[in-house]
Amino acid sequence: MIDVTNLTKHYGRHIAVDDLSFTVRPGVVTAFLGPNGAGKTTTMRMILGLDRPTAGRALVNGRPFEQHRAPLREIGALIDAKGINPRA
């Protein structure tokens, strides 16, 4: 399960993500939809521990991503599909 609570990210004066909360339950297909600059990638980066939130928290199976024993074996994510070869 992914549990995001009051997640916020500021880059200087720019607010990329503002007080976002949601839960994704296991087995449920979920997608982020929105225009460029809406904060979709920033949110995923915070969930995966690649960016530190200004406020709030993101938990994967009850723990922050970086606290998982072997996170790359337990959790998978595709942030940018540009590197995938559709002909392979």
C-alpha cells in the first residue's frame, strides 16, 4: 500500500506539490493524470525517496522507501518511459 499524507514540495518560492494526500491499495491500478508541471513526477520522486519533501510523508507498505531492507527488490516504479524500446 502507498500512503501519502500532506505531501508538499517547494523549490524556492515555486510550489511543485501542495498538501497532497491519497492512498493506493494493493491490486488497484492507479495513474497520475495532469498537465506538464502538475507535480506528478515530483510526487513519484518523493514516494521513491529521490526527492525530500518540504512537508508531509510518503509510506510504502507502512515505511518510507529508504527504510525498506531491499527496496529495489520489493518496489518497482517507472517514472519516465522514454528509455523503453517499443520494438523490443
